[in-house]
Amino acid sequence: MEHPENDSKYLGLTVNSGVVQPPSVNPYLRRGRRKPLPEASELVEASSRAT
């Protein structure tokens, strides 16, 4: 992009191009495996043992 401030009549004034856009996704994100959900029968069995 050309800025009019970079013209020779504006000596000593320059417009910098800016910074690089960082990635939108965290590069350090580690995707772990999810624990499998218990079966319905396991839930019923666990709730009957708790009482």
C-alpha cells in the first residue's frame, strides 16, 4: 500500500508497513485424546454402588 506521507516533500516522515498478523490458532495447543464416555449400564452400576 502506498502512503502519501512517504512522498519526498515529507522528509523525515515514513509510514511503516506494520507487523505480521499472528496465527489465529495457538501453535502450542496440544490436542489430547478424550476419555471415552461410560456406557449407560456402567453409570447405573456406579450409582447403585454409591447408595
